Amino acid sequence: MNLREFVGTYPLPVVLTLGAVAALGWTVLEATTPGSTATTLRAAALTTVLVIFAAGFWVEPAGEWYADRE
């Protein structure tokens, strides 16, 4: 399975994972620059939610992959 087929098969987990990575980058950027603590906490909360949702949506594809290997 190439990348295009993979993204076509599992678009939502891929998009949520990319969003989580982007939010994590934003959180790190906010945490390393002097600024509002509230903005850093909001970025961290968004990152947490996206990681949880992405992990939840990856459970089914991972389960299918392991079931196919048996």
C-alpha cells in the first residue's frame, strides 16, 4: 500500500495526526517564547485533545492490520 492509498483509506486519522503534530509545534513555540501562560495552556489543551482523538481513530486501522497478519 502506497501513501496515496493509505491516506485515501484512512483520511480522518491522518488529518487528526497532522493536526496534533502542528498543535504540538505551536505549543512548543508558545512555551519557549515569553508571553501569555493562558495561550500556552490553550495550545497544550488542543494538543491533548487532538492526540486523544487521533489515537482513538488509529485503534481500528491498527486492529485491522494486526488481524490481517494472523
